[in-house]
Amino acid sequence: MTTTREHGAAVEFDGVSKWYGNFQVLRDINLSIPQGSRIVLCGPSGSGKSTLIRCINQLERYQQGKIIVDGIHVTESHRSLDSIRREVGMVFQQFALFPHLTVLENCMLAPIHVRKMSAKDARALAIEHLEKVRITNQAEKYPSQLSGGQQQRAAIARALCVRPKIMLFDEPTSALDPEMVKEVLDAMVALAADGMTMVCVTHEMGFARRVADRVVFMDGGQIVEAAPPGEFFDSPKNPRAKSFLGQILH
């Protein structure tokens, strides 16, 4: 597959491949993600979805091809990594909050150390984003005192406090009890409405249909179908995508 450089792209993958030893987990990935777009990555377990988004901020290193994030070529140089990680926020399956810090302190950490903000300004920013995910009343609590849904919303607020241009979500609801999923998805829907560039790995197909500009289906380390949600859900072209949707929707 070939790809053309898309004007205003937030992230571009150009022929990206990655191996774990002899096993190739990503195969010649070509994908352009426009600024302000909302991309949902889906597919069976082991298809390379999480690995793909983790290559964006170099939590995983790729061996072949090129990734450009906000005009910066992703390389192993410290300058490249620091520049990219300042612009990319990430929310994980496990909430990864610091247990010895309150929710507010978790959110203030990056603005102070990454953005070099004063404690006063970092606190104001943290409160602003805790309001956005509707857990300001939990600000002085420690993560262990929160429900799973509240912890994940705190993790979203913490990622937003870096003031990223791009947000990555790696199956953010997979570790939650079913009754907690909606509150996290609602926070993500609100974030999407603000125009944030979002790349989300998820099996929440209702969320994908409601929020995504484009659904990207992966299988065997490859992108095998990419389409607007209406087209993807109503008339998938790839047999593997049809089978996947048949299983996950029914």
C-alpha cells in the first residue's frame, strides 16, 4: 500500500514495521491521521493495535519505516522523544496513577515537571481538567479510595494536564466493571466534542459508531480495512472484518 502525505496530519505512519524477535507484529503500516480527527482502532487480540499506538510516543520501538508526529520525525534521540511526549497524552488499560499522591497531585505533576508551570498554575489547570471529567469532588482523595471508573477519569484528566495535541487511549475501559464503562466513555465523548485529535484502541463499538471519524480494522499486524463508521459497520468489505463484527456485535 502507498500513502500520500496529508496536509495538516497529526500523525503519519509510512511503511512502519516492527518485530519481536522473529515475530513480525506490525507489517508495512501506512496511515495518516488528520489533526482534530478521531480514529478508532479495532480488531482481534494480538492484531497489533496497542503496539501501533505505543509506537507513536516510542513506548515501543519500531524497526522499519517512519512515523511523523506533529511534524517531528519519531526517532530514538532524546530531543525527539521529549518533544513528542510533550504533545502526546496517553491513557492506559491500567490507570497507572501514583498511589502515594492524591488525584490533584497526580494531575499537577506533569505540568510542573514537563511544562515548568508554577504550583499555583498547575493546580488551577488540574482543577480545570478534573471538572471536565466531573470528578473535582475526588481531588483530595488517593487512587485507592476511588472506583475504577473514577480512577480512569482521573487518568484522563492527568493526561490532559500536559496540554497535549494528541490523545492516545489503549483499551481504556477493558479493566472496568460494566457499570463503570459508561462514565469513562462519556468523558471521552466530551473530549472528542472539544476537537482533540484522538486515537483509541477499543472494543466499544457503540463508542466507535458515535464518535469516530474513521474506524481502522487490524488483523495479523496489518490494516485490512479503514472506513467511516457508517460504512464500516453497515457494509464492511473485508471478510475478516465482517467476521469480527459478527462476533462482537452479536
